[in-house]
Amino acid sequence: MSHLKIPMIKKADSLMDNNDDHLEAHFYPNSPKRAINRDMMHRPSVRSISEMPNIIGVQPSENKHDICSYILCALSWISVIIFFPFSLPCIFRVVQEYERAVIFRLGCLKKSSCGPGVIFILPCIETVTKVDIRTVSFDVAPQEVLTKDSVTISVDAVVYYRVFNPAVSVANVENAQESTRLLAQTSLRNVLGQKSLSEILADRESVSRALRECLDEATDPWGIEVERVEFKDVRLPVQLQRAMATEAEAAREARAKV
């Protein structure tokens, strides 16, 4: 029985030490152990702080209206009642199946998005912005790119994207389509500049996937999802084309002689 008592005594000692630590941290808030526990529980990591952009519309905000806001809302309701039924075209909006409506009341975001169907708004104090959530495509203008092996090529592509969060798209970027177009041009040069000519010509699928991931990560705070990126044409310099043709001809002749 003596060999069974030793582990039980050690276990009891460890439990007593843990209880002493908790009691010390509870009754002595300025103790080092309490400070260490507090820092571990409430201090976020450096990466989480740096990756928290100020994005409007991600979470519904609780707008605290003052007395002026309530007065304006009451006046808007009174005007709707007075001019009824002539006010009906001003208070109802039709949102299509492929659209979502973002409503601002007195400049504040009211809801994340509304629709499809008929929505109700108060005249003069609420504004509606309709956002198309269908997939949109645009052509990236031909870009002169210097590859990793110092070869200048001209590349053009097609980008397919859609809006997955209408409120974020409206509240965080002025013109989502134009911003995505400009970003695609710069990202195309940056991504292809890290690849060699042989990688671009032989493995277009992986290069287009890398470009899509780069664009998708950059446009995510705008409420935009990049679905697909395809290269239309890769144009090589004329001298390089002649050199590659000469090399291919020489290789064919060598195989024919053998």
C-alpha cells in the first residue's frame, strides 16, 4: 500500500499548489502571477492587431440618434401621411432578384442590405443605393511586364468578380469596378514580375491562380470576390520569337540527322 500512497500524495500536493496560485491571484491582484494571467487573457497578438482594418458595414452598428433625428423622422412620416396616396412612389422601391439595396438614414448605414422585392424608405431622410451582385467581367489592358529572367513581354487578361457584401462595397470604396480594374493592372505586373518566361508560358494555370489569390485578398475589404483570372495573350518580342524559332528548327534538324 505504501507504493500507492506516494502518487496520491504528489497529486494532492500539485492540487494544493494550484489552489494556492489561484488564491494568490484572487486576493492579491497586483501579484506577478495575476499580471501574467491577465496579459495572456487580454493581450491580442501583434498579427491580429495589424490585420484589423477599419471596415464599415461588416457588423451592424448601433446608431444612437439624437432628438433632431427623431424630429426629422416624425416630419417625414407626417409628410407621407399628408400627401398620401401621392407619396407612395417615393416610399417604395423595387429591388430586382440580382440586386441588393443599401439604405442610409441621415448618413448612417441602416442595414447591411435589403432585397429582393419591395422595400420601404422614408423620403428626404433615407437614401438607397442599389448594388448588382451578378458576376462582372472586364479586360485588363495589355501590360508591359519585365519577367524574372529580364524578358519584356506584353500580357493582357480577363478578370471575373462579383460583390458578395453590398454594404461593405458601397461604404468602403467609391467606385468598386474602377478600383478593381486598376488593382488588376498593378497586380498583373507584380505577380508576373516574380515569374520566369518559361513558367509563364508552360504553367499559365498556376500563374493565373496566384494572380487571382492576390486580387481576392486585396479586394476582400471592399466586399468583392475575384472568381477567376484568365490570360488572353502573351506577346513576346519579335527578336525573341525569331531566336526561339531558330532554336526549334535546329533541334528538329538534329533529331532528323539522328
